[in-house]
Amino acid sequence: MTVQSSDLSRPLRLADKSAEKALIGGPAFDFLFLGGVVWFMTGSYLDAWAHNNIPSLETFFTPWHGVLYSGVLAIAVLLTITVVINRQRGASWLTAIPRGYELSAFFVFMMFFVGVGDGAWHTLFGIEKNIDGVLSPTHIAAMLCTGIIILGPYRALSSRKGDLSRIDQLILTLTITSFLALLTLITQQAGVYTRLWPLTVPTSYVDGQLLAVVSFILQGLLLTGVALVTLRRWRLPIGFFTCALTIVAIGMSFMQSLYLIDILVGAVSGLLLDGSYRLLQPGPQRLPQFRLFCVLLCCTMSLVYLLVVRLVAGPLIWTIHLTFGVVAICAMFGWLLSYVAVPPTQQSEA
């Protein structure tokens, strides 16, 4: 007898083929997993806030580390319980892990070794300051593990056939939002959410201006890269960019208390990109629109940031050459990245 699986599970035929039980998986599991991800990312942002705002921080045992690592524990417990239940229903050890979460399961347990190593590193060498927090070996390991863990729902959606349902679209949006939040947190020292570059870096400070330009380019490339990987697989849901960029901006606004500027930059950039996506409908079969959208992906946030800082915080000290030039160079990088996503040799095939 064959039992049909619902959208919340997938079927498994038992060895004797006399019965069939549904394994835990599907959208319900995706949302539970994302709840653990949000828990963990909240702890990560709290920890980053502490490093930014408490100069005297000199201990590993902090409340924000507690939130961070308890989030990892919650994800690990969820995966463990799921595997145990699915094993009891007749699955092998590998198939007991919901499809798409195999790497997440491995790296979430690796995070406990990273946590132990992080504690030992802090004890031996002290608490990292400024850019040291990004380059600490244990933090680099944690970043790698976290990125792979977070993308579990993305891999799960990729393993399913057919178009995305409304629920799947929400799962995709939340997953990419979490991943962008991680990337933005990691690169905050070279970002637009924590620095008022055009108000604090004068023309005479060449190294500072160079770092500012590189920061605009880096953030544009990160957003464009993540969006293009997703766009090549699916059509993006309505409000995809507005949701992702606004949520990230809200979290980052606490780092340096730039609440109004950060939230406006995220929300307005998201709205403009969502509108552009709906208007252009970019894709491999519409290459001019696709390349134009890549340009907008890479430069919109830079342009909005400069306008918002000017309107909210006052006149910019940058020259007109630097102000317009940084947007233009971001646009150029977006255009070049479009050829990485869809090379010219594919044009005739598309």
C-alpha cells in the first residue's frame, strides 16, 4: 500500500514494502530550522554590537555568546530529534536527515568544536578588537560553518521539483535574508551601514577614501552575487529585496546607532530593486534587461546611501568626482558580473 506524502513530509518505502511512513521534512521543518537560524543570528548581532560598543569586554562568557551558542544548540537538537524519529520510521542514517540539510547537520555539530576553540583562543590571546574579530581563526571557522548551515533551506528547495509555492517563496526570502545578514555582519568594517564615509573622510585622507570606494564595491558585489545565484534558479518573490535589505539594515543600525540612515538606505534600496526587477523581468532570454538589472543591483545601494546621508546628515565633504564616480564604478562592476553569470557565448543559445 502506498501512502501519499503531504507537503510537510516525504515518503519512505519500508524494506518489506508492506507499509510506508512519512519522514519529517518539507516546509514545516524549513520554518522550524529558520527559527533556529534567527535565534543564532540574533546572538551573532548581539555579540557584534557588544564588540562595537563595550570597549572593556574581556571575557568569553557573555549573555550574547549565550544567545549565539544556544541558537546553535537549538538547531542541533532539532536536527538530532528529526534524525532519530526518521530512523525509527525506517530511514537509513543519511536519508533520515531531511533532504538538503546534510551539510547543515554536519557543520552544526562542527560548530561545537569551533565554540570550544573560540573559548580557548580568547583565553590565550584575549578578546579581538576591530578588524581582529573578523580575522580571528576561530571566527573564520565559525563564519564558514554558519554560512553552510544557514543555506540548508535553500538546498532543500533546490532538491524539490516544480515551481516554488507561496510558502516556498517565503522560505527562500527568509533564507537569503539570513545569509545576507551574515555576509553584512562579517564585512561591517567595510560597509555602508556602520560608516558615514562622505561626512568623515576628507579629500586629504587618500587611504580612507580608497577604503570607502572599496567598501561600496564590495557590498555591491556581495548583493549582486547572492541575487544572481538565486535568480538563475528561480524567479524572485515579490518584495524579495525590500524584505532582505530592510531586515539587514535594522540589525546593522544598532552597531553604530545610525538608525534612521541605515533603515532608510535598506528600505529604499529594496523598494527600488524590487520595482526594477518587476519592470525589467531580467533573465537569460532577456539579456539587455538582465545586464541592466545587474548594473542596478550593484550600484543602487551606493546611490541611495549617498542621497540619504546628504538629506539626513547634511552636506557631503566629498568632491563631486568621488561622489558620482563611486556609483559609476559600482555600476561597472555590476555590468561585468553579468557576463560572469551569463557569458557572451551563451547569448545565441538563450
